[in-house]
Amino acid sequence: SFGPFLQTGNDLSTTCLLVNLQARPGFDESRVSIATLRERLVLKEVRARRNSCTAIDLSDLAEQNDGLLCVYSRDMTGIPIYLSHDRDFRHLSLEHSHPPAELVIFGNRNQVQGRMKSWWLDNLGSCA
């Protein structure tokens, strides 16, 4: 979830920079969804490219929802970086969150990530 990273207020904008790097070359596109965690309502869907940085404007979501949000994809992972700023770029906030698989120290990271992703997708069922 990234509710704490979504800055709201007068003249504030937030952009999610979704960074995806893979060993496999190419720039295939994947669908990325942003949904409410409690209601499981998809608020926005975008296309993100593999081995790229995709900018997703989140400013319109602050007015639509005050609960926790989540970003997910069925076929890619990424590191979300959140850039919030005022209209004049005098005040900036740059934050990121780690994918849960980064917490795996020993064992098969891909297998653990697959299980976590399956759990999210199963529990977000109606959003997909």
C-alpha cells in the first residue's frame, strides 16, 4: 500500500515513478492497477514498460479516496518512488518503498515473491 506516500492539499501533486529492471532485455508492456485496499475498487490503470521508469500521476486520486491504496500488476514487479511537490517546486518530497520480496535474505526470492504476489492477487480478486 502507499497511502502514506500520497500527499494531499492545495496545489500539491504526486507522481509515482515505477522503476522496473529485469535481466531479460526488452520493453514489453504490462498493466499496472491502482486500487482501494478496503473496497477493492480500481481507481486507475496504466501501462508500464519493462526495463523502464514509468511516471504515473496520482494527483487525481487524492480527491477520490482517503483510504489506503495499493499498486499491483499480474506480470511485473517494480520499485515505486513517490515525488510530491507544490506548484512552484519549492517544497519536494521524494520517498520509496521496498517490494516485500526484498526482505528475503535466505531461500528462493522468486518463489517467495510468487507466493506473496499470489496472495495479493487472490485477495484483490475483483480488482483484477
